[in-house]
Amino acid sequence: MEPFRTLTGIAAPLPIANIDTDLLLSAKFLKTVSRAGLGKGLFHAIRVDDEGRERRDFILNREPWRQARILIALDNFGCGSSREHAPWALLDFGIRCIMAPSFADIFYGNCFKNGILPIALPRATIDLLMAEAADPATATMTIDLAAGTIAHAGGVLDFTLDAQRRERLLGGIDDIAQALTFESAIAAQEARTRDKAPWLADARLARAG
């Protein structure tokens, strides 16, 4: 997983509440286990018309927001099903930070597993940043995860994050990498099992074979 330290990029305003994972990536795009190319399906239902042509009024189809790295939305972002393909699609499109007043719990957790930073901020702050993001002249923002700050046209804002999740993002440590930090302890436990209960180890090897 790519570490998240600082991010400077265009922020795209999306003033919609209750954006669910089906809107983020509809079910027809879930036939793959590959993350590559899923960005093309991001917001497909509202991003393209029935003929497959881009809707010019959708923010991510317009410059400079076509290059957005940050998304600003309203309450309960990521609700609906638990599909991890939704953050995969955001990441493949180029979005690495989402700011909203609140997030659905499972989606929030999946963001950290995939190197996306979700930032919960008060509605008044979101409204301020949304207004700035709507203007190309003030749409560029900088997120500093280590400092816990958002630099924007109007100044610098602070944000808070769970310390463990913050450190894992900074280090680019996903669930697999986290488990591998216990590799020696796991190996030691397996050795003890082979010594004290060899029939368990033998049964496991037999199943694996």
C-alpha cells in the first residue's frame, strides 16, 4: 500500500448526502477482483448518460476537477453494501482523500485498508471547503497527515484521526503488512504446536496436501 504523508491536489465538490457504495461503483462492475480500471466505473450512473457519453454537468467530467485527488461530500458517505470495490474505484480514479461530515463505518474502515484518508469535519467546515473547491482558483488544497492539517485558500484547518490508523497510513501498512509484523511470533507458535501437538500439525498438512 502506498504511504499517505502529504497530498496536494484539486478538490472536487460533490454536495450530495448518503452517497452509497452502489452509486460509487454499481454492481455491474463487480465481476473482477482486479483493482485496475475500476476508476472508469466510478459514479457511472451519474457520470455518463444512457449512450455512454460523459455528462458535462458532472463535476469529475470537467476541468480542473477531472484531475481531482480530493473529494468533498456531505453526510453518511459510503453507506450501503460493504463492497471494497468502491474504495478501489476511488483510488484507481486518483482520489486519495475524502472529506465529509460523517462516513458509513465499513466504508470508513475500508478506506484505511486501501490507502485513502477519510476526514470527518463539521458541516460548517465542509460547506466552506466545498465553496472553495467549486472555484478553480481556490480548488487546490494540501493535506498533511503527520501534522493533521488541511491548507486551503482561506487558511489552515486542523483535523484529528485515530493514532493507530494515522500511523498505518503514514507507513503504508495494510492488513497483510500488519500481520507480517508478527511473523516471528507466528513461526514460534507453529513450532510449539509441532512440538506439543504434532497431530494437529500433521492434520493441517494433510488437508493442505
